[in-house]
Amino acid sequence: MSGFEVGVAMFGAVLVMLVLRVPVAAAMLIAGACGYAGVTGWGPLLATLKTLTFSRFSSYTLSIIPLFLLMGEFASRGGLNIALYRAARALLGHRRGGLAMATIGACAAFGALCGSSIATAATMSKVAGPEMRRHGYSGALTTGTLAGGGTLGILIPPSVILVIYAIYTELSIGVLFVAAILPGALAVAGYLAVIAIYARVAPGAAPRAERRDWPTRWREMRAAWPAAAVFLLVVGGIYGGWFSPTEAAAIGAVAVGALAVVLGGMRLDGLRDAILGTARTTAFIFLILLGAELFSAALALTRMPAELSARVAALDMAPLAVIALVLCVYLVLGCVMESLAMVLLTLPVVTPMILALDLGMSGPAALVWFGILVLIAVEVGMISPPFGLNLFVINALMRDVPMTQTYLGVAGFCLSDVLRLGLIVAFPGLALWLTGLS
Amino acid sequence: QEHTLRIHSFGSAASLDHTAHLDRWAESVEADSGGRIAVEVYPSMQLGGSPADLVQQMEDGVVDIIWTLPGFTPGRFPGAQGLELPFMNTGRSATMSPAAMEFVTGHLQQEFEGVKVISVHATDAALIHTVDRPVRTMEDFQGLKLRVAGRFIGEAVAALGATPVGIPLPGVYEALSRGQVDGMLINWAITQPFRFYEVTQHHTDYPLFQSMLMTLMRQESYDALPPDLQAVIDANSGVEYATRMGEIWDTATEPARQATIAAGDDVFELDPAEVARWKAAVQPAYDVWIEEMTSRGYDGAALFAALQEITARHGRQ
Amino acid sequence: MRLESLRARLDALSRLAALLGGLALSAAALFTVGAVVAAAFGAPVLGDSEVVELAAGVAVTCFMPVCQLAGGHIAVTAFTDRAPARVRRVLETVAAGLFAVVVLVLVWRMAQGGIDAYSRGRISMFLQAPQWWGYAAVAAPAALWAVCAVFVFVERLLGREPPPEEGMAA
Ligand code: NA
Ligand code: NA
């Protein structure tokens, strides 16, 4: 078998195993290991596994995942998210889909600072998911909102992937952050529109609460202020430059834990349950991340991404058709790959291809524009049915929602993403106007 | 092709380390072998693990060749880290790289056992870049948090009065812009791709030290080649190769410096009297290194003398 | 009956491991808060990220057994939900067997990794902390993880898996 064929077989094997109920992490590890050994033999695979597992588990940047999950557990044990959602309902509950819109806002803020859409999806599923359900929102709209909202952070600074793309292409990080402003705003607007339409088409999915008077609103907001203050401390601390994302996660966990004890009456059994909940979620996310790493290492060894792009280049198509094809590849890769791995694996082969196209703009402008498109495509890949890492994570944390409902719920958000991709392809100015590049 | 060699590196495919070194090396070896050797280059840790795992991946035969820094695997190449001690450098990669090769192949055989050294070449000179406060005198170090990339240079920074902070390279831009650190010690060339001049303001333009870039091949992979193909590897490694890389690295210094000046930054020279004070102050870092080498069965003092002799001969300042 | 009592025992052990992991994680969080405060007062801690890394590695490994035993790893069931129960049972048994092999290989290689870290003297950059400490700390939970993976497979093979409500309630 050629490397290319091994790569194709790996994808086929993962998809077949997923359909046949093999857990996601195990499917990726098996396909990855077989692909790896298929290229190098078993010796190098067994040798690399000696350090791969603990290296992945003991990572400073990834430690934000268990820390934020612990924070989320403390918040729910202490009833802090209940207070937050009561306040949100008092303010927005009388609007159609108001709580879902509030969740989008919270996801955007949280995702922006945490930088990992998987961690955002997992944490927000724990914090916001049960509350939306409690207020009568349908499972489809709840999981769809969480999936869509989880991907927003990638365009909002500080975005880890944007920074890596900037360093790779030697573009200014500042320019890329500016370029992401309009697309990011479009994304939020698109999602809010999806929720508004959804709530109109299926009113039962997003029940309206009665309008509250201001004394009630103030009372609910006063009850929510400690939780809101911690959230502001964590978000503001990162934007204000006081601490790094990992530090913010640690501070958030400690502060929310203290609040849960003092205000929410959390005791030892609550602490135990919080840790056990964190443990289960952390375990399945990290094993998926390990699987994704082995899978992308094996895929790199097959050299399939490079050959695929060579084949695309050899097709000699119109520039826009090439862009469309490349974006489709990202959507497919997103089925089983983590976004950062996708970007690292594909940029070396894709960026020269883009620079070689006649797009009627300067090289830096083309790279900025394309970078924004890639970031969106990568995230859409992670929430597009039937396979998408974030969908699996959210669904696993919202056990009462069948996967088919999640697929239904996320469809509108994906559609809005694809529309946005189309808009930015058609009007590169959406990414470039504010940067002054052309 | 009859043989496939895999190169694993933590560097980005767009960096000078790939475009001028590893990719060219792969092409050159493939061509010189008449296509009998195929070289595959994997940037950005694409084959998994963290940079700290690179050496083990080579030793275990996961890959044949790695590109790494001695600081990534503390305790594995302490001798090579001696070349990175402050004021032990020539200031130019073209002269520091042959010094490094001479020291490594002549004095550190024990440390590099099982390793075929393709090249140990130096980065261009590393200097102090700060955000708010220029470092012109030793007193200016007081209270500064400076990002460093290794243990011995950390010792030197502490001896000068500042606090060393360890942050992985991709996080440094943000750490500087957020004020998590007040500055960093890093070479000129790398400030351009990372656009560090966007977040730093003052640059003490004195070559404090030079980091070592190591391209290492597994001895077993080398031994597995027939003599004529071993000769191809030999022709693409060694002192001359390292010197050639050094010359390329030196060409990256001036554009980076000019980009920094163009950004309106304050680039100034260090007073010679201060240089003398600093040199005297970093002695503790030397002592730590000598002690470390002695604990590993070397004659630490003699090794340090050899290091000084070799670097002096190649133009140490 | 013996299978049930074995599950109860493994359940207690894996919860204990998870709680110890939670302690490590909480300690890392408190330590980080302390380091942030110290840095704010001009005394940054050199190598604080190394402490967090070690604690996170220990915590994540300690979290594995409880998730494995509860069947908490995500699987996509939507495509086969309408298949006959017997087919689903066979599929899940095969999946559990594959998963057990995967975990056994991971744990076996991790053990070798720990031995290597010890014999090669791998240490961290700033604290000079031996890497084998981390591996040694997770030796017991990693072994427990492997036992749990095999146990879940055996349970399925004998058609004795616990009712779903005993499983993960995340
Ligand atoms: Na992501
Ligand atoms: Na972000």
C-alpha cells in the first residue's frame, strides 16, 4: 500500500469503527496505531508510545481543561449557574430564544479566553446546558447552541490558533486579530439570527418567560453578582494582561470553589461529586486528544495531506474552485481531528498553494483572508454532522438528548457558518477592510 | 530509493531552520545519493510528543534524525550547553559554529555516544530585549522578570540581579504584551518571524550568548548505510557544513535589526565598562556548569579551560 | 455474583484514584494562585509551569479508571440504535475488547516510558525534577486503568454489564 492509500484507509477505518459503536478515542488510537505501524513498522510505534501518553496528559496548556471543568462543577454544585441563568432569564427571558442568545454570548467570552473549542464546549455544556433544559429549551436547540457557541472563541482574541497561523505565515498577530473582527461579529450575528428563526419556527423549543419588572430583575441580578464577579475577574484578568489562560483557569476554579462552599453550601460530599464529575469528563477528552495526536502523527507519516494538495494543484482549476476544495478538505478532516493538529499538519502544504493562485490580491492579503477562512472551516468541521469532535463531547455531557436531536439542532448553526464562509469568499473585504491590506 | 531517513523537528516549516537547513539538507542528500536515499522532513513535532521527547525518539529509532536544542532535554547535553554560557561566544554564527563543532567532537565524545553529529551550529547573537525599561547598567536588572530558555542562562540572569522566567517560545509574544515578563534574552534572527519588535521597545545590542542548534543522527541509522551512502552523509555534515549554516544565520541578523529600528525601537550599545562588570558577575553560572560536568565524570575545570581556549581561538569577544 | 463484588471493589478503587487525582489538580490550582500572587509582588516562581504539568499529568491519569469503568468514553450510537439488541450487544462486546487491548498497550508502553525516564535520567528544565517521579506517581492508577478496561470487556463478554443508570451520570 502506498502512503496515500494508508491515509485513506485510516479515515475509512475510523468512520467504520465509529458507526459500529467503537468509542471515539479507541477508534482514533486503533486507526492511528495501525496507520503508524503501516508506514514505519511496529518498532517505532511502540517506541513512540512510551512517551506520547504522559506527554499529552502532563501539558501546561492543556491543564486548563480539567481546571475549567472543575470550575464548572463547582459552579453547578454551588448553584452559581442557576443564579446566573435566573438573572439572565429575568433580563432576557421574555424574548424568544433569549436564554440561548445569552448562552452564545457566554460561550464567545469563555471560548475566547480558553482558546480550545473542545474545552469550551465541555465546560459550557456543564454550566449552561442543564439550565437551558430546566427553562424548557429543547434538547436540539440547547446542544446546537452549545456547539455553535463553542466555536466562536477561535476568532476572538486571544486565539491560540490565530497566533500559530500568524507565526507560521510571518503575518502580524495584530493584523490577524483585526482581520478577525468583522468575521467574528458576523458569526455572532449569524448565530443569533439562527436562534431567532429557530424560536419562531419551533416556539416550543424556546419557551418565553413572562416579562419581569425591574425590582425583580435587580433582585435576581444581586443574587447572581458573586458568580458574575468571578467570571469578570477571569475574563478581564486575561484581557487586562494580569494572568495567562492557565492561571485564569486555576484562579477561576479556586474562586468558584470558595463561593460554592460559602454561598452554595457545598460540603465534602459536594466536593467529592465535583471531582468525580471532573474526572470522567477530563478522562474522555484527554483520551480523545491522545487519539487525535496519534492519528495526525500517522497521517503525517503517510504524507497523504501533501499528496492530496499536490493532486488538487495538478487539477489546474479556477482559483476559487481550489479554495472551495481546500475548505471542503478541512471540513472532512474536522470529523476526527483536533483543530490545532489540522492547522499544523496542513499549513506547510496549503499556504504555498494559496500563494501560487492568482487571486487578484497581494500575498499577505491572500494569506490573511485565507487564514480567516481556514479557521472558520476547521471549526465547522468539528461541529458538522455526522462526525465532529465537539458534537460527541457535547452529546456525551447532555445524556438526555439523543444524538439525532443534536444533529438537528446544530444544522442551522452549520448552515450559518457555511453561508458566512461563502460571504467571506465572495467578499474578501470582510476580512481585509479593517487591516488596510488589499 | 533503498533507504528512507526521517527528520523530526520542533521548528515551523516556514522557519529558516527548515527553508535554509533541513529542507536543503534533504534535497542535497537525495541528490548526492543519486536517489538511493529518500529524506522525509517532519516539522512542528508532526510525529507527536513534545520537544523534550525528540532525543528519545532518535535514540529509540522512531526517527533517524532530529533537530533540537540542548536545553530541551536538560541533563542530556550539559556539555553542549557550555557553549551557550554567557560571554562564551564570538557573536557571529559563522565563527561560533566551527568552535562548537570543535568542542563537541573533540571533548564531548561521551555525551554524544550513539549519535552521529550532522551539525551543531549557533544561532546569531542573543541579546536583551525589554518592554518598558532599557537595560544599560547592571543596576537596571534589579526587579526585572526576564524570559530565558535554559538553566545556565537562567543562573547568569539571576547572578546579574534579574529573575529568570521560563515560558515556551510560542507564548512569549503574549507574555510580553501582557506584561507577564519585562523582557527576554533571545537572538536577533528569531525576533523577525515572531515580530517581537511589536511588543518590545529597548534592545541592549551586545551579543551576550549564542544558542546551539543541533542536528543529530542516530548512529545505528548511519551504520546501517553502505559505505558509499555513509560518505554522502559525511559530505553533508561536519565543520564545513556547520560553518556554512552559520554564514546563513548571520545574514538574518541585519534584517531583523533593521525591522526593529524601523518599528521605532530603541537599539543601543552596551558601555564597555558595563561589559566588564557583567562578565565578572556571571561567574556563578560558570561554576554551576563546571560542577555539573564534574559530577558527570569529566574534569570540569579542564573542560571549561578547553571551552575558553577554543572559543577564544575562534574570536570570542 | 463474584463479578458484581469485583465491580464494587474496582469502583471503590477507581473513585479513590479519581479523588487523589482531584487532590493533585486542586493542589496545582492553589499553587498557581500562589504563584500569581507571588509574581504580583515581584517574586515570580521559576518553573511553576513544571509543577502544574506534573500535577496535571498525575490527575489526568488518575481520572482514567473511573471513566473506563463507568463506560464514560464517547461512542456514536445514532447509527446503530435501530439495530436488534443482539447485534448491538455483539458490537459493544467487540468494541470493549478492542478498547481493552488499546488500554493495555498504552499502559504497557507508559511503564516502559517510566523505566526509560529513570534509566536515562530525564529531568525538567528549571526545577531539575526527575521525570520518573510523574511516571512513578501514576503507576498504580495506570495499572488500575488497565484492569478496569479488561474487566469491562469480560463483563460484556459474559453479558453481565450493569444497567445504564449505574454507568456515567455526567
Ligand atoms: Na479547537
Ligand atoms: Na480564542
